[in-house]
Amino acid sequence: MLTTVVGSYPSLPEEPSSLSQKLSSFFGTYDDYKPAIEAAVRDQIKVGIDIISDGQVRAGMVEIFARAIPGMTVEGNTPKVLGKIKPSTTSISAEDLKYALKFSEGISREYSSNQGTIEDGVKGVKGIITGPSTIIFSSLIEGFYKNKDEAIIDLAHALKREAEFLEEAGAVYVQIDEPFLSTGLPDIKTAKKAVKIITEDLKVPTAMHVCGNVSDVFEKLLTFPVDIIDCEFAGIPGNIDVLEVAANKGLTKGKKIGFGCIDTKKKEVEDPKKVSELIKRGVKCVGAENIIVDPDCGMRMLPKEAAFSKLKSMTEAVKWLS
Ligand SMILES: [Zn+2]
């Protein structure tokens, strides 16, 4: 069974400490987020995560896109739509992905092999973008658009370009985070059309992460044009019943399930035995070959020690099962 993370990891930017860092700081080329990416990558590789992230260390999942995409901005802490949304000519996070990939290649030799595809069960770095429905429903519309649906579709075209940048940068797959889909607020048809715009021309596999209680939307999520549907099954026990029902109806066919098995809202570290029991329930529903194991959600809000130990608990649980 493959293991991955949802994305964010609690590592903070660091002041320059070595001589070379101090020199690059003097010349204005020091990036204090790079040590944070390194720390996130190092921890994920140490515990044996197969498909890692760059740790999403720079900014919140909405702000990072709202700040960079033409037509949008962030004022105070509020993301806003001010004009027509257009694709950005430069990538928002491809440089971080490339840096994580390069850094991981350097250190992963100590732990295990690196290159390959998702099917081989070997390591890679995933590209992550926040979904258009989630970004628009988190933003104030102050100009150009009369309704949210039109803004979502234009934003999907902008994010399509970003997904292509991530693919070009070497992402092993591209994940779209759409937590708002479990709230029942966005129109599912528009959300699906928007996801299709982003994924239809990509060559790498695609995933969609939706956290929260998905009991009302899970069967609809399974019809979205992505390869992996990722939900939280530890913190929201009802979600596994929904998975069971959908699997019995044959609705999970052709999809892989991102199986969140670590509660990311609690600091307490899970016993690997308990985690493996939960994973077994998922395996019973869709088969081990269709499960990708990960934590419920991003880990940004957890203390670093807890995040690390929780990931360790998860990879130990998977080892026991294989
Ligand atoms: Zn989430």
C-alpha cells in the first residue's frame, strides 16, 4: 500500500544561520522558507512516506493562490476577486516542488530508492492546488462577476495552467484540495465542470481531497474526473460507512481511495495497531490495491513532534499490513 500526506506540514521559515545563508541574505537571495521545505521533506522521508509534499509551508491554501492569480488579491486577511480572473504567466508553487524533489533525491538515498511512477509504489513529490470552488467560496467577489459559478470556471482555467506547471516540474501526481465540497455550499455540477477543466489534459494521475463529513456528497465525488478521491476516515467515523455503501453498490470501481487514517485535529498520537485496524476496514471495502494511505488532512496546525509521530504511526501500521 502506498502512503502519502495530504499536504501541509508544521515547519516554519528560518533566519539565515550558516555563512553561505548569511551571505545570500546579504545579497537578497536568501529564501527563509527553503529550510522549512527541507524540514518537511526530511521528516516525511524519515518515516517512509512514499509520495511526499513540499510541506505547503509558504501561506494558507487560499491566500497563496489569491495573492498570485491576476484578477484576485488579498486585503488584510481577506481574499478578494476584483476583476476578470486570468492564468498567471508564472507558476505559484512549481519552484517549491522542484526544490523538494531535488532535496528529496539528495537525502532519500539513505532511506530508500526514489524515481518511478505511482504504480511502482516508489517515491515522488505531489503537486497540490486548492480547488476553484473552495477558493471562490472563501473569497469576497467585489468586481466583474455577477455570480460565483462564472468566477469558479475562470479560476479553473487559471488553475489548469498551474497544474500544468506542476506537471512540467516533475509532480508524480496532481491533487486538488476542495474541502468546501463537503459543506454543501458550492454547486456540485459547477465544481465538477471546473475540476474537469483542470484535469482533462494532464498526463499524470490526479486526486481530489475533500475533508469533513462527506455522507451527502461522497457518491457524487466518485463521479469527478480524477483518479483518487481522498477523504478523512479517522476523525469522521461516519465516512467509512458511506465508503462501504458506495463500494457495495460498485460505485468505487475505477477509483483509488485516499484513505485518511490519522486524526489531524488531535495532538494525541495514535497507536499503530488502531490505525491498522482502521485501514483494514478500508481494504475490505475496496481492496489494498485501491488504497492510498494518508492522514485525514493537512498537518499545519499540529505541533511538529506530534505531526512526525503521527506519520510514523501511520507508516508502521502499513508495514504491519503488508
Ligand atoms: Zn483537508
